[in-house]
Amino acid sequence: MENKKSHANDDVVVVDKAVKIPNSLIPQSTKYGEKPDITFIFPANGGATISAEKIALSSKSDVFQKQFIASKDSPEERIQITDISFDIFNKFIKYIYGHEIDIYEENYLEILYAAQKYFVNQLTFLAIEFIKKFINENNVDEHFEFIEKFDIKMLNEHMKKVIITKPLEIIKKLTTSAPHKRILQIILEMDTLPCTEFQLYTEIRALLIKSGQNSIQNGKTLRNELGNLIYLIRFPAMSITDLIKCGQRPSLLKNRELVDFLLWIQEKTFSDTLQFYSNLPRIIR
């Protein structure tokens, strides 16, 4: 027969006098409302549970409403949550019940995910507002990949604004990873930037050299790493002086390209090479 005893040390619970179970291992249980009729279980948190009222959740979330509509007369349900942590889901449910929610660097992505998943639009807006204040030229390279996945136009526009405000400083922080190449693409697709074309080329070349320190450093390997982004650099819009500097080894340009660009600038001689590059100068602001 089970025999529980209370101890001055509250760190353990004694069961049958022989088995000691730390309180930290006892699944946490949290309840909201007077008559909870839905329970969320968190296997990753040792089976911790959160119980709430369907009617309260449905009033703030269309997703919950549709999820519960077919079972509104059923006894208490149990739903496993594996894609959101217990702590964040608990904050999320508390917010639905009218409590304030604290959003900060370590939790904003998961809170935004929960808000998006359950269509809690006001919480989505709060997360967006936090991100817009938090993201700047000093950290956009670290957070870009994760924020872009949400495909929220307001956030993408904000990151774009941050990126193109100080493009040369941003490029210095980049690697050749896919997300960072996406940042580079955003910069190179702009018609207006606060730098010259040659400055862009110089920083991109330095980025490729830095990222390929453990490999053979030549123009071909650097160009291959850059891929099709090479065609977004507006070589035909450069001055002759800057273009000649671009030919210094290791150069991202092929010899034929360099000659064709020089002929275009000097004599407006059109060649096959020119078909792949823009000759429209960027507006320097």
C-alpha cells in the first residue's frame, strides 16, 4: 500500500519508504479556467501537461475552434504537443487567458511559431513588433535564416531595409552559406545603394577569399562558390579604372569577360558577354 511522507526537505517524495523520486522528475501540471476540458501533453518535458477550456481557446484561435468543433460534446481530450516547448506553450495559453507575454531574444521565434500555427493574430503582431526593434545591422546575419522562413512580408521588408542601409558592413559578416548568399542576393538586386559597384565587388571578393581559406585560392574556385550571383554585379557600369582593378588576381572575371567589358566601356562594342550583365549604374545615395 502506498505510503507518502512529508519531509522538511521538499526535494523528494517518498513512496513505499524505499523509492525516492526527485520533485524535478514529477511531470508538471498546469490548469487554466474553472472547467478544463482539453489537456495538452508534452513528451519532451517528461509528460508535463497543460489543461484549459476549449471555449476560451476557440474564442482566440480559429485553429483551435476548428479542432474542437467536432468534439465539443466529448469528454476531456488529450493532445500531444511535440513542436512547441512546455514553457512557451504555457506562456501562449496564459496570453490567450488575458495575461501579458514577455517576448525576448531567446523565445521570439517559438512564440511567433505558436502564434502563426494557431492563428492568434494579435500575438503574431506583438512578435513582429519585437523583431522589428530587435533586428539591426549587427545581428541580421545571425537571425535572417530563421525569420525569413516565416515568409511574413513586414519582417522581410524590415530585414531588407536593414541589409541595404549598410551593405558593405553586412557583407563583411557573411559566409558562403545558403542563407547568407540570399542576403547577398538582396543587396545585389537593389538599384540604389550607398556604395559604388567596385566597393561591392571588393567586399564580395574578400568574403569569398575568407570563406575559402582552406582551399586553393584562384579566380575559378571563387567564382564557382559565388555561382550565378556573379551576374548581378554590374561590371559594364564600372569605370575603366575600377574594371582593370577587378582583373587583379584572384579575379572573379574570366579573361574574355574583362576584355569584353573594356571594349563596351571604351567603344560600346556589344558581345555575347554583355547579354548576362546589367550596364545600368546603381544610384548611389
